[in-house]
Amino acid sequence: MATIIVVTFGDQYADYLWVCIAGLGVAAFGGLIFLLQRHAVRRGDRSAQRGL
């Protein structure tokens, strides 16, 4: 959401663009780990986290 606002308003918030892009990257990485853990639970891996 913040990235859309920064891109929409352009120069006024240009300093925050890279922070927003980094936030999207961190969120994507966290989502990937979450999906990998869910897949591991469904496979029955012993090292997978339970309750996801």
C-alpha cells in the first residue's frame, strides 16, 4: 500500500521509495518461508513447524 502511494505522489516521497521496495522484498521472503513450511508439514517432514 505504501509503495503505491509513494509511486503515485512521485517526487514528494521519492526518498521513501527504496524503503518501500525493501519492505516488499522482506514480505515476499517471509511469505516464501511460510509457504515452504506449510508444504513441509503436508509432506510430513519432521523438521517442519507445526500449527501453520
